[in-house]
Amino acid sequence: MKPSKAWVIIVSVILLLVGIRMSIGQGMARAYVERVDQSVEVKANDKHGASTEKWTEWHSVAPKKFEAAQMADQSQTKIVFSLANTIGLWLAAFFTLAIFSFLYRDNPGYRLAEAVIIGVSAAYWGVVGFWDTLVPKLFGALTPTLVHDQVLPSLPAPSIGQVVAMYFALALGLMLLMRLAPKGGWISLWPIAFIIGVTAGLKIVSHVESDLVAQSVATFKPLVQPVVGAEGGWMLWPTIWASLKNILLVVGVLCCLTYFFFSVEHKGVAGRAARIGIMYLMITFGAAFGFTVMGRVALLAARIEFLFDDWLWLIDPAGKRIVEVATAAGSMLCWW
Amino acid sequence: MKRLVPMWIAIIAGFVMLLSAFFPITESLGETVGDVFNVVAAIAFILGAGSLAKVNLAKISRRDQGWGYAAITLICFAITLVVGLGKIGVPPNTQFPLLAWSGEKNADGSIFGWIYEFALVPITSTMFALLAFYVASAAFRAFRAKNLEAILLLSTAFIILLGRTFAGVVLTGWLPDWASGLRLENLSVYIMQVFNTAGNRAIIIGIALGVTATSLRILLGVDRSWMGSGD
């Protein structure tokens, strides 16, 4: 079968199933929002007089809340259908299916989702950097009045040292941007040098403190670990078990370190220790593999739950809707 | 000059951070250098954005294959940037209602929050979920119990996977109490506490030694490879 034909069949089947689902029971994929009217009294100060500021916020709510409100009062306008969030739900479902479609083969839907995520994520982290770092630290020091009056009134006034440091940071930042210029790109090496130097200085301290020293200290375990019973005497089997645990741990760490120690040829005692070290490392990699698979499967389950719960309304594990979901699922199965 | 100045910048910045951990008097200096680092890193996002725009605009102007996707990338980038920087649709903070930009950037109801919830989260989490299939497929093709090491790796992965699921509990639930240590859920805990801890600990100690040695080489000016080979 030609790929284009296969795609026509796949998309048609999905559209048919979605169409059927939409016409059964409660329908599917609708989002609701609750109107929250905010009213805040503002006290007078030297810049403005006393006033009452009012605005409306819209918060997402479960369909159950909308249904309950409709049952109580048909004409209520507090909880309403949200077109924007409903479009968002459909878009999220489309993106989910588009990414999953890559399992069959590369296709325009997948490439579209890929293009979207590149643009969105680049801008997202840029915006996060702007509001979380540049505004409070850089602009907060260089234009404190503007930041104080428009964004963060609780920001303390910067010290002279902070202002000088931020001018230095701005200069380094501008040097970094010179990389995009056709000439003078070499100056961007200065801020990179600063980043490398700071990272190196930080990493020495953090790795020695929390990894090298802490992990070494944690390895110094008693090779005989007495487990004392209620009567004050040693309990034989728990003591053997706890001691064995410590012995295996200490031996394991030493053997693995021997394997990583390449200044000595892995022969004789060192060779045997390195071999035991390899066994330990294989078990470690196996455990890491198992955890990776579990993590990915958990994510997969979450995406499938999104499709079946939030989008198709076929399951309802969190009890977001009032009507029995089994009715909708049952009707669909019967029709099928 | 082009190599000497960067080398000294790296050395001074690195030693300031190093000394701030040992001398309380330089602690605030270390914090300030840390702030400068964060600001330079945030400005680096602008460099990234510029680079993204440059690459994609070149693709569009040359009408390369798939230039339409480059256009979509740029459009999505521009929209997200504008609504995020402008905090469009963000309600003001209830503590400071007169300040239009005081609200949280991805608050409920904002366009930036909408993009995060309905585009960024679904796509990234589905991409990671997709790896479940590829990990399984790669494991099926590559994992062969040919020798003792491979058997250890495979069996550990199975024990860990089964030990953390209901199936594992059911499979070995029949074992009597005196052999309860062999039940998959207990076995997986034992593996994690002893063998996995030992292996990981050695790896962490090795990494710490490597990072410390590399950092020291940079701070002492011995390693200059990060400057590249250009003049």
C-alpha cells in the first residue's frame, strides 16, 4: 500500500471515530471557565488617589461544575463554555496524535508539531529568562524606578555594587551578541570566558562538597552491623543481613572505583576487582534502564489518559463529569 | 591579546567563586558574580533567538526543502515572544492592582499560559512518551543474554520493572514469609539500596574527580581548549 493511501485511511478512521464520539452521549472535548470578579481597594498615596480597581478573571473548571451550575440555574453566566480552551484541547489532541504518528513513519503532521515546538520552546525560555532574571536583576538595578513602578513594587533599591555589577553584566551580554555580527565576533569569547570561569569555580566546590566528600563519607559503613533486639542482645539473622548489605556496598564501591582506575593494568587482584566492578556497573545500568522505561511508560500513560479522558471523554478517573462515562463508552462500543 | 584577556577573565571569575566558598567576607562578591552569570546566561537566549531567526530566514529566502516549516517555527516563535513579553491577557497581581505588568506571566487566562498548556506541554511530554516505544524496540533488538554481564543487566531491568508494578507483586506473592526477601518488590528495593547505590556512588565519585580536575586545569590556565583553535 502506498504511504499516501495509508495516511488517508488512518486519518479517515480517526475522523470517523471522532465524529461518532461527538454525536454520542455528552459529546467530547469541551472546556469551561468560571468568572471571578476581582475588586481591590487601593489606598491613596503621593502618586494616586484612593480607588477601587475591578477586573474579571477566568479560571478553568471541570465540566462537572458547569453541569451542576446549569442544573441549579439554566440562565447562569458564572460558569460558561470556553471556546479558547476548547480549541486548545483539540489542538493539544492534534499535537499528541501528530507526534505519535511518527511511530508509523515521518509525515507532515509530525513535522508541523516539531516546527511548532522549536519556535514555542525557544520563545518560552526567552520569556522566562526575561521576566525571571533580566527584569528583577538587570533592569531592577539599571532602571529601578521603572521596574518598581510598573512590575515589582516590592523590589528593594539596588546598592552601588549591584549597579556596577549589572553594567558589567550588560557589557558582557552585548559582547556575547557580537557573535551574530559579521565582524568582531572574537569579542564574544570574553563573556564565554566569564561563563566558563564561574562554572569551573562553582563546580569544584559543589562536586567536591556534595559528591566526592559526601559519597565517600557515606561509604564508610561498619562491616559488622549489630541489630539489637528487644531484650538487648544481638539478633543473629538481622545482624548478618545488615552486615552483608554493608559489606556488599563497600566492596561494590571499591571494585567499581578499581575498574575506573586506569593507571594500573587490570591484571591479578586489580583485574579480579575490576571484573566484580563491571558486574556491579551492569546491575546499575540495568536498574537505570528499568527506571527510564518506567518513566517513559508513565508519560505515555499520561498522554493516553489525556486523549481518553480530557479529549474523548471516554474515561473519567478523576470524576470530572457528572454523567456516567460508561454510557458513552458503551454506546460507542455497541455502535462499533 | 585575543586569548590572554579571556584566559584571565576565566581565571579571576573562577577564583572569586572558589574563594567565596571558603572566606565569608567574599561571600557577597560570589553572589554578585553569580547574578552577573545569570544575567549573561539570560542574554544568551537573545543570541539563541537571533541564531534561530538567522537560520530559518535563510532557509525561507533560499526556498529550501521544508521552508514552510521554517516559517511556522518563526511565526510560533514571534507569537509566543510577543504575548510572553507583553504579558497579554495576564490579570494584575491582587496586591498591586494598578500595575498592569505585575501579574504572573503564565497566569490562568493569559495567552502565554494557553500556549504553555496546550502546545508546549502536550508536544514535549508526547515526544518523551514516544521514547517508551523506541527504548523497548532498541532493547528488543540489542539486548541478547550472550554473557554474564548482559544477563545481569537484563535480569536487573526485569526485576526493577516488575518489582514496581502490581504484576510483580502478584507473581511472587505466594512466597512464604521466611523467603519474603526474594519477592520481586523486596528484591528490587535490595538491588536499589545495595548494588545500584554502589555502582552509582563509584560513578559519582569518578565524575566529581573528573570535573574537579578539569575545572582546576581551566582555572590554572593549563586547559585552554575551550577558546577554540582560532587566533
